[in-house]
Amino acid sequence: MKFFVDTADLKEIRDLAQTGLLDGVTTNPSLIAKSGGKILDVIAEICSVVDGPVSAEVAATDFETMLKEGRRLAKIAPNVAVKVPLTVDGLKTCKALSGEGTMVNVTLCFSPSQAILAAKAGATFISPFVGRLDDLSQNGMSLIADIVQIYRQYDSIKTEVLVASIRHPIHLVESAKMGAHVATLPPNVIRQLYNHPLTDKGLDAFLKDWAGTGQSILGQ
Ligand code: G3P
């Protein structure tokens, strides 16, 4: 399973890239606004740090302008994945850009039927938002199960399921059990994945016992 980080914060991206576990980055207009930078500069900097796909979202809503914006974003670096919303014009843009060899991430997916359309439009990634469905008392994870099951029925579908709007580690674990290809995680959730109190407790005990031996591995 691939791990993307869902942020436009360069400091966070640099830190996480150093772990060697980061496969890509997703951004959206809200995250770019939060970064305080200009989208073209921010995406170029992220692409210089991360080799994997870096999602950059168009801001227009009509096909012609979305296509122009998508082409502009794609020119930044070969690893840019243009992000388009799941609308009629967004899917037309997806079809056009993927036909030009550009990676496309179709975002704001909330139903299996939308995911089928995105696959037909040649999306590289489909982004179903699990947390925002949970917020409405709907089951975000069952949407992932449905999309994974549907895509598996067709060898011709190459679209990867990119689980988005992840709020906690269980969303990631459930996605992995279902075989989703990618999870995009906020930085705080990535950090939570490492933690277990028994790991800390066990390590403390090992270190205490080791100190009692007076040994040094490198000193022998
Ligand atoms: O980038 C899309 C998605 O991950 C947003 O998550 O937490 O704003 O619902 P959230």
C-alpha cells in the first residue's frame, strides 16, 4: 500500500520524506491556502522533495479553463497529478488530460457510481472521502469496500483507489485490509501509526536490563 501525505506544508513534507516511507503528496485548495504560498511555487517545491505523485488541484469549474489550468499545473514537473472534482466538466478534463499522458486524481468522490465514472474517464486515482461521510453518520469505509470490489471485477480498470479524508489510524488499517492502493494521511495520523504504549514500555525494560550488563555492541 502506498502512503501519501495530505498537506502543503513543506516542513512536514521534508520531515516525512526523510523516513523513506512517503510515496507521494496530495494537496487541495484549502491546504494551499493554509500554506500561505503561491500554488505554482508550492507544488514545484514539493515536487523537488518527493519523487512520487504530487496532486495539485484545478480551481476552475468549466471544462475549457480546467483543461488550461490542468496543463499549466502538469508543466510544473513530470510527477504532478492534476486533481479535478467529480463533476461533468471535471471528468471531461480527466479524460482529456489522461489522454495526453498526465496523471489525474479525481477528487470529492462520495459514491460507487461516481467512482465508476472516474475509472471510465481514465483517472489515475479516485479519491473517496471517508471522514466526511463518517461526519454525516454514513459509513465511509463501506464506500471503499464497494469501490475496491467493483474495480477488481475489471482487468481494464487501472484506476487506483486513493483513500482520502482519513481521520485516524483505523481508517488506514481498514483500507489496507480491503486492498485499497493508496492512503493519503494527514501528518498527525502518520505519526500516530508508530505509537503503542507496549512498545515504549518494552523498550524501557530492554534498555534497563542492557545497561545492567555493562556491555557495548560497538565496543566489543
Ligand atoms: O485532500 C482531500 C481530503 O483528504 C480532505 O480531508 O479532513 O478535509 O475531510 P478532510
